[in-house]
Amino acid sequence: MPAQYSAPLRLNYLQYVVTSNRQMVETTIRVLEPDRLDTTVRPRILFLLPSCPELSHRSGDGLDEVLKHDLHNRYGFIAVAPTFADWPWMTDLPDQQMFQQVLYFIEDVVGFIDQLHPDATRLLIGYSKGGSAALQLLLRYPDMFQAAAAFDSPVMKEQPDQWEMPYFWPNPEHFQDFAIPHLLRTRGRDLGSDPRIGLFGYGNFGKNAPEWTFDHLGAAHELMTSLGIPHVYDNDTYRDHRWDSGWLPEAVAALDRMSA
């Protein structure tokens, strides 16, 4: 059954309620358009991928930060912030209909936005698991998305053995289709000769990382360098592991350059 969408609630943005058989409960899609969208020659969609389930502000809010810094008007981006019913690791469990997170995003979120803004360039951004999801989606669907940026994300996980990951990938072999190091080695060169990935840190997963993790950003930078994958890398400034710690304007500026 196709997803169903409510009429938009008009706040500082448009908010749609989504009923999808790929999610356990209703979700939302918030859409923030630039003030002068009618003058935009080539619209660009900036998908803000969350790190927490449902509509949570526990670590700030990506759409609030776009508004605060006026990034949608500065760059002419249409900012889209979807929610997920559960922790958004961007997995698809083949035997559980309600855990089709990738299909939900591709078909129910991107597909819906395509109806509102056809032929737009699509960009991805996130931090923590949202940043990992951004890179995973770009590498798996390079013809669908132009570029992705990740801040302070565990992008070098080779096994689903921390946090909620064993629950989302009960079969470790299934994780190989989603593991970013594997995707970089097997599909990274499909991205072409221009930078399409941005890595920004550091916090929990950059240099001086706590003992329960390591410098994922530095390791990804080294791997991409060794593989000849062009990318943008900035791991020099410590920032808290949140949407509102000051990293978003720099990362959005990089996506602007990568999609110009």
C-alpha cells in the first residue's frame, strides 16, 4: 500500500504527517523552502538525516539550525527533515516490513519530495548515524544523490557490534551491503573525479576520540585518499556531538560547492 500524506501544517516550514507500512508509527516530513524559490533556476534539495527516532530535539535540530543561519536563503536550498519511527541506522531488514528504512526514505520521502520539486538536485547531510546514512546512501545510489556530508559519524564500522546495531543487523553478513568501508572500496570510484563527499569533525568520532571508539573521520580520510576518491576533509576543530555545535554552516557551504 502506498504511503499516505496529510495536508501540510504551516509553521516556519511545511510539516506533513506520513503513514507508511515501512514504519511502525506515523512519521513526519518537514520542508523549508527559500523565500524566493520562484527565482531559483535549478532547485537543490538538502536532506537533513536524523540521529534519533521520531521528532527529537535532544541534540538540537537540523532544521532549526538551517533557519538560525538562514542557510536555505543563502544557498537557495530546499531543506527537508524526515523522521523515522526507530533509530535511523538506514537498514532494510528483509523479513520485517516495518524496518524498511532505506525503502521508506527512497520511496516515501524522496519520492514525495520529487512530486513537490521534480528534477531537483539531491544532497544529504547528517551527524552521528545520520552522517553514516548520508555516505551510505550516496555510495549505494550515486545517480540519485549528488553529494553527502557527515559530521562526527561512525563511518568506518566494519561490523554491527555497537549501540543498537545488532538489533538492526541481526545477521552480520547482511551488514556488508551497508558498511561504508566496503562501499568505498567497491563503489567509491563510481563517484567520479570531482569531490562528492565531505567529512567534518571532530567530536566523539574524530581525533582524540574517547576510548570506546576511534578516529573514524581520520580513518575514512586515509582510506579515501588511498583509493583515490576525491573528498573534502576538515578534522581540526572540536565540536560537541550535536546539530547545534556550529558545524552545519561549514558543511552546507561545502555541499554548495560540490553541487555548483
